[in-house]
Amino acid sequence: MQRIVQWVDPYTNEPLLEENGFLISSTGKYALHDGIPNFVTKLNDPLQEQVQISFGNKWTKSQFGQDDSDFPKIKDVMLEMMNLNESDLSIFQDKVVLDAGIGSGSSARLWALQAKEFHGIDISIAVYRAKNALKSSGKEPILAQADLNALPYRDESFDIIVSNGVFHHTPNTKNALKNCIKKLKIGGLCLFYIYKKKAPLREFADDYIRSKVSDLPHDLAMEAMKPITNFAKSLHEQSIKIQVPNDVEILGIKKGEYDLQRFIYQFFFKCFWNDSWGFEYSNLTNYDWYHPKFAWRHTEKEIQDWCKELNLETKYVKESESGYTCLVKKLS
């Protein structure tokens, strides 16, 4: 069956010729590995390179959500994060879909099956894991290692672009959205999740911890997260409830009853714990937050301003504890 969307040179938009294990244009030569081209030949930004390595290690040194036994543990969390239920997945039905920042393919297992043609890109080597992770979806994914700011597709190629927690891990979140939207057909939809700005003490602590952790290699960073994960686990098991009698407006704290672990998580620093995920995956989640150099947080107003500037119709902006899930339509 002939492909609907072909790769092009990400820098010149020229057609590519396959020859001796490479995709070749007049100006570029991109190696193929297991049918997956690498369009990320060089990153000029050392911070973006750190993010690339961080996520490559995250997804290739763990099996998180990648096989049939693990996926059910994360499925509901992923659906909630993307503001979807099972019936909502019909928006992908019979559409040409791009997953911008597919990682190892864990969340893509939700929507790949519905697509008429499914493409996924990732800046890291995790994309080579996605092929295996998506085997049981029954859909043969078309994958490429690529930077979403230099996508190897012609403009207006896709019906839907989905990006689960990726735009904020680039040098500029708005530019990442802008560059992805170029590849979306007029009238097409983009579903994305990005981090939101947290309470002021949480923002301060997160930046401080990230400054201490992000320069560490993967294994040492994972070790550095273990005391935080153990702390979260201990508080969760103690099931301590606290009462905040009044709003503490200056610190962004609302009055009410809180579980102590969730209170500290929400207002002071990320100390994630999930019983069903266990220690390894909970620790990996804390690593995922603190290790990448780029982890921008935003406000709803920023998102609305971007949509206005980029001529996007906002279908919804859904706030959750950690971020915003947005569905937008390209108007022109």
C-alpha cells in the first residue's frame, strides 16, 4: 500500500532518494536503521542535546509502558493527562496522524490503532523502541528520529498532530507548537499537553533541584531521585491528613483538607508516588521531571495568546494538577 505522507529533507523540503541504507537529497544524507531514518544529524544547542540524551536514556533503560503487561498500569493516567476517554479516541479514526515526540511509543498505543496512517517522530533514540512497543496495536508505524522544529514532512500533511508532554522540552514551547502546526492541514486538529506554572515555592524548589540533577548522567540522576521517591512513598503509606483553614494566597495554597504527600507534591516539590507503578517507575517519573534541562511551565493566558497569534481555534484548554491539555483547530 502506497504511503500517503512521504518524508522530505527537513531543511530543504526536497524529495529523498533511498540508496545504500541512506535517504539522500542534494544537500543531506540521513542514515536508515531498521527502516527508521535519523534526521537529527547535529544539534547546535547543548541544552537540547542534554534533553535528547536524557529522554533517550529514560525510554531505553526501562520498559515503562512499552509492553502489554505494563501498559494497563499507565493507560488510565495517559487518558486523563490527554483529557480523553475511550470513546474520544474516535477523533483519530481513519485520519493521517503524527505523534510529535513519540518517545518509546507508550502513550501512542492509545491512538495508533485508529489512524489511517500513523507517523511518529522523536529527537532521541527512544524512537527505535517505539516500533516494538506498537506491535500489538496492529498498526505499522512510520517512524523517524527527528527534531519537531525541523520536521521531515511537507506543510499541511496531517489531519491530526498529537504531542504528549513534549513542546515544553524544547528551547521554546510556542515555537515548537508553531513548527508542528505548519505540518497540519487547514481544519486539522492538534492535541497537546504542556506543563503549567505551579505554586511559587514549588517553582523555586523545582528549579533548584533541576539545577542539581540535570548535569548528572542518567544513572546518578536516578540515584539522586531515590530519596525523594522514598520520601513520597513513606508519606503516602502514612496517610496523614492536614487541614489548611484559610487560603494562603501569597503561596498559591487553597484552604481545605489535603493528604500530606499530595500537599507537599502540589505546593513544595515534586515527590511522585503511585502504588500500582511501584518504586522503579515512580522514581523514573521523578527523574522525568527533574533531569531534562528544558522543562518550561506556562499559564493558560500564554496558551490563549499563542493560539490567537497562530490563528488556532481553541476547542478547549483543560487544566489539571500538573499541566494543561489543549485541543486546537488550524484555521489557516
